[in-house]
Amino acid sequence: MMERVAVRVGLLGLLFACVTSAPTNVNRDWDIYSFHINSTVTSRYATTVITSRVANRIDQSKEIEFHVKIPKNAFISKFRMTIEGKTYDGVVKQKEEAQQQYTQAVSRGQSAGIVSSVGRTLEEFKTSVTVAALSKVTFELTYEELLKRRLGKYELLIHARPMQPVADFKIDVYINEHPGINILEIKGGLSTKELANAISKTQTSTEAWVHFYPSKEQQSQCDSCGEEGLNGDLVIVYDVHRKKSIGDLKKSDGYFVHHFAPSDLPRIPKNVVFVIDQSGSMYGRKIQQTREALLKILGDLAEDDHFGLITFDSSVSPWKEELLPANQKNLEAAKTFVQNIRERGATDINAAVLRGTDMLNRHLREGTASLLILLTDGDPTTGETNLETIHKNIKEAIDKKFPLYCLGFGMDVNFEFLEKMALENNGVGRRIYEDSDAALQLQGFYEEVATPLLTDVQMVYLGGANLTQANFSQYYNGSEIVVAGQITDNNIEEFTAEVIAISKSNKVTYSETIPTEEPITARSDSNLQRLWAYLTVKQLLDKEVQLSGNEKETVKKKILDLCLKYGFVTPLTSMVVTKPQGEESQVAHKPKEGETPTESKQNAQINFSQHTLPLPSYPSKKGPYGLRGGYIGSLTPLGGSYFSAKILDGAGITEDIDSEVTADYMDYDFPHNPTEITIKDIGQLLEGNLPTHSTKMTTTTVSPLIRFLLPAEGQALPLCYDIPVGLSLRLLKDPNNDCSMNGQLGQSDNAGYQKIVLHYRSDQHIDFDTTGITFNNGQNATYFSWSVNINIEKDSVSLILRDKEMDVTMGSTRVIIMLYERDGKVFLWPVLRQRPTGDNISGIMARPPVVYEEVQGTTIKLKIQDKEVDVSRASTVDLSVRSAPTVTCWLTPLQSALQGELADFTVSQL
């Protein structure tokens, strides 16, 4: 079988937010002998080319995978492979046109050349090709992006992780800005320690060159570098001169771009209302970080600002009914209010945003700028829950008077809903990632909108056509307005740009006229033309989100036409990766925010199996819990806990539950119809409460048990209890967040679970077994083996897989699924790290720490829930800790430990 070898090239992103394979052996059969990144930036438009040259060093063919990571805002525009002098180019097509090719590849178990989201800022492009013995391949990927100005600076971020030291490693950046380069800084992990000596930079008034040429020895000498070479960021930070208030107006080849970012203006006092979700799903770190960020933001308000605070769950709770000035007294009172925000209840987004809108509408002051900021981590779950109705209500209430900014906290939020609501109201949607720096993310967003300088900005271009967005509700200090368009009239002698806006209470106007001497001849490779196409597609994609029906289809056609002309891979187009004859083409799709495309692996289980209790079913008569037409016989108690069983159907066919025959035992009669055996009966049997008489002798095995631990509150020893192997158990059920988790125990003792399934909402499932993990979002399924490392934020779930431990966050619930290999057995074990909030949480893992008292007497007893229970001192392995220590515990009957019957914790299917 051909061996698969992965060439990993990490670009422009964060290490922890990418999907990588397990560490590669240094003694490789392949070698990246050259790795270059070349980025050219003109008029803030960056075109980056990654070229990786790989040699197959052995005398047999290899399949070489190529992985690169690009910014989410970038569009791939070219990909090619060169093998033995022949070049194979990727071709951009309409997504539907490429879909059949894509589907056929997936059905054959191929990875199908996918672009997938792998973190906050990254998307990963990957493909593969077979390289003949002792041959070479060159991969070349080009992507394009418009750098966005934030807080007064542009950033070009390059993240390099080639997975080995490379003899010929180069990063070259060239910047050409005709207004002049004002600031040029180099930051990031690749600029520290010995690597700083590998960086050189040259700067003139309008140009800058940055070169990063580390030696093989230097490539292991940064904080996160090692034997596998470079692993870190190189960040080029710069800004340009702005000698004229009108900004930078540039034209070429029939196109123009206007960068407008005045700073010599007085700040406009603002009216701001913060609408903060305090529903139950904000439990724990989310609400803590929200409080922390709000306290810092309140401290940054200016005295002439007015502000309001609204918290909401099932109800809406304003701090004050009116906006108040940001004086010392009001700020101190507001900070006290913020410190007392506590999570509870459901999520009424509609009522909360309407209340905030009403507060601003009643406080519109002349010479000020108003803005509404919503922070939530979930869907509307109470009050008005129809998303279209909420959008309609909010749009009508705001009526274009001020922008709405929607911040979605975490990966379980319905980001598409929030983004559409923001875009419809002249704002933006921003995801706040649930991480240690979430408070800083919130503060960072606020800083971007903290200082309004202009309102009602209108950009007018005499002689311009096919303009990108030209009207803006507000302009903030440190940001930038960018407008591009075409100059189609050959007869005009001059091209004039005019900006009309409101600064405080005054109308301001800026204008500039530039000559158009040369004839207009458009070239598709023109930098300004591609900038115009990129910006047009970006804004049309935002517009398409807001539309429906024929209007939506018209905009989609415009997007598609531009993407096919300029070769952009977007959510509406795909790149078909052609390969040498005999190999299947692959298709790359660009996902939407929070979406990861399907990836099929060979032999992956995409469809979920339906599980019943591990007792065979027969079709003659229907019984509960999947038991049909027969009876459970041959049950033997051992110490009140152990049992095994046989099934006998109407034809006299028997089947062992455990399939082993080793010992004699006595039958048990149950106190009701033998065709109606229930799990409750088994639970009673475990307690030794069912009558017996000897009816016949049979041979079977004593079924083993799996021992569980239950922490105790205020006591040194936890409780432990036993459950028979093979059962399907309800581990966790949280109806508040529409989340549940079930697991099937293995068939032998100390073997944990063989399968665990997580369900979130109605259409999202994560299926764990001992071979891998399958994520299903209701439309597509993605499979991962336990050997990879994952940091994925997909739809409404966060998945982090490291060292065979999967960390899953869904709503307010955080679960760790561990893969164990002990004593020749491979099994799963789940651990609840963050318990969901609410009163109706159920399942074995949902049980809170038990409270008990030791009862003095001749036998060992514990008092639990005012009942005395016989217990014995025992021990078990604590699998919630990777080292799996042996701990002492009080062995307790299951019903007493869990305060319920076994039937309460079993399910008929996973």
C-alpha cells in the first residue's frame, strides 16, 4: 500500500488553531528542499505566493500532501503543481458545476482537496499528488487580500510551520505605497532570539523590503521552534502618511481606489448602549470575562459620552431607564451593577435589542454618534424566537439611525443570524472566541469603535462607475474607508472625488481632482482592478446574506461572474485541482464563517449506527427496551451486583449476552409476564430484591462490571458503584441547551466505553469510537482519527484534540473524551469539566457531588439522603485523570449512589 506522507506548511495564523498530523519522524523519506513565501503589497492589497519544492528520496512512489493556511479574508486565486516539467493548474468553477466531481471523490474515500476553517483567522487548503521514485514536485499557491486598517495600523501576518528545517527557506515582503510609508515594524515569534538576526529590512519614502532568511540551525531557535523547524509568526506592521484630508486617491488602467482615513478631526461624543446576555449558557468563564471587559470599557468612556447598560435572560433588566453621562458617579454605580451580573434563565434577544433601540431613539442628541452593541452566546430561546421576525423587528426599530454591532461569544452561537442582523443595520458581526483572551477581544472591538470622527459619510466620484459601497453611517479614528470603482468614459479629462460628512454638528466637504491623460485600457491583471473585484465580491457576499428570492439570486450571479473572471475561490465557487493522468481531480470549497466542509476518509463511518441495549431483539412480540418475544433467563446474582443472561426466542434459539459459557447458575423468576422484562427488573436484581427458585440448570459466565466513581462533598472518600458491561447509558441530558450525550459500555470489565455520541440541537452530532471521531452537522460529516491534533470551531461546537483527548465545548457544557489503551484494551472515558446550568439536568455524569455521613455501628453504613445504606470499603481506578491512579472508595448500591433506578440512566439507542 502506498504510504501517505504529509507536507505541512502553516501560514498566517496561530499554531493552536490549526489541524496538524502527529509529529513526523525526522528521518523522512521525503524532503522539503526549498520553501519560499513572497508577498507584494500595493495600495494595501496583498498578493502572496507560497512555493514549496519537495523531493521523494526513495525508490518507490509516494503520495505527498500539501497543506497551507491562509487568512479567512483572503481568496485563493491560483494553484498549480509542477511534476517532471509538466504543470497542472487548478481551475475555478461554479460550485454546483464542480459538485458532482467533488461528491464522486468523497464517495471513493478521497479527501477531495478541501479548504476548511481551522481557527480564528485561518483556512487550510490541502491537496495531494503521487510523486514517482526519486522525483520532485513543486506546489505553488497564490491568494489575495485587502489589508484592513485597525487602530491606526495595517498588519501582514505570516505563520510558518514547514514541519522540518529547510535548507532554502525565505520569506520576502515588498511594500509599495505612493503616499509614503510612515511606520514599519516587525513583530511576532519569528522575530525573537537568534531569529532576529535572520531578518533584514530596507525602507525608502514609498517602498519597503523585508527579508527573512534563517539558516537551518536558526530554524530551531525560537520559543516554539524545535527539531521540526520553524513554528511561529512573522508580523509586518505598517501605516502610510496622510498629508491630505481627502486621503489617498489612485487610478490606473481604467480603475481607481480611494483610501479615506482623516485623523485631524475632533472626536464626536457618543451615545452607546451595551446589551449583555446573562442567560444560563454564559455560565463560568464567559460571564466572568464579560464583566472584566465591561469594567475596562466603562473606564475608557469620555465624560461627554452617554451610556446605558441592559442585561437580559428570560427578561430584560436595564441598569437605568435612560442614558446617563459618563461622569465619575455614574461610572462607579455602573461598575457595581456590572460586578453583580449573574447568569440565569433563557435568551430573549428580540426584547433586549428592542429595549436598547428604544433607549437610543429617546436620546438622539445633535452633534453625537449613537451605537448599539449586543453581546450574546446563543440563539433566542424565549419571547420572539422566529429569526426572520426578529430581523424585521430590529430593522424597523433602528430605521438606519445608528449601527448595531453584534458580538457572538463562542462557537455555539448562531453567527449567521447575528451577522445578518448587524449587516442589515449598518454594523458588523464579530465572533468572540471563548479563550483566555476573550476579555481582550471584547475590549479590542470596543477600541475600534470608541472614537467616532464622522457620521453620514457620502463618497461621490464624478466620472466613476460600478462603485463599491460609497455611503457609511460612521467613520472611527484608526480605521479606514476604502472605495473602488471603474472609470469607463474615455472623454472625461478630469476625475473628481468628493467626500461629504458630518463632524460633530458641522458639515465638512473634501474634494480632489486628478487628470486622466492616458487612454483607458483595462487589464485583468491590473492591481487596482483586482482590488476592485475583491472588494466588490466581499461586499456582495455581505449583501447576499441579507436578501432572499430573486434579489438574492441576482446578487449571487454577479458574485459568480466576478469570481469566474478573476479566479477567486469563494463560498459560491470551487477550485478543481487537476492531477496527472490516472489520479482523480480534487475540488476545493471555501467555507462560510464557522463552517467546516465535509472531509471523507477511507473506511470512515459517516452514518451513525442505531444502538439498542446489548440484549438481542426478536420480531415475534414487542417488549420494552428493545426486548421482543422471549424472556431473560439464567440470571445469577453475585454479591447483589453481578449477573449474566441468555435470550430465548419462540423458536427455542438461545443467545448469550456475553457469548461465553463457563459456570453453572440458578434461574430467576420475575414477578410479571416474562415477555415484559425491563431494565428496572435488572436493577432490582442487582439489589438482590427478586425472589428465586431453581427450575433448570444452565451454563454461562458471570458478566463483569464497570466501576464508577462519584465525588463526595466534604469527605475524604468518594462513593463508587458498579454497572454491568454492555449497557447503553444516558451520560448527560440538558434540555435547556438542547444537548445530550450517551455512551455504550464495552463488553468486559475495565474496558470503559466503546462508543459515545454527543447530540447538540437537532442536527449536530459527534460520534466517538475507539478508531476515530465523526462530526455531523446535519448535512455533512467529517471524520478524524485519534492520531491527529485538532483545534476546530465548527458551526456551534468547539473541538480540541490533543494527545488522544478530545475537549468539547457545547453551550455551557464542557466535556473531555479520553482514549485509553490499558492492559491490552482500548476504550473511551468521558469526564465532565464544566457542568451545564439549570435544574432539569439528568444523566450519570450530571449527578452533583454526594453528601453523606458515616454511621457508627457494628457494620459499615453511610447516611445518604436521610437513609442508611450498607457499604464496603473498596478501590478503583480514577480514569478522569490521565495517570489513572487507584483510589479508595465506599462501594455503594447503584440506586443509593445515583438516587435513582438503573432504568433512569439507560437509553435504547445512542
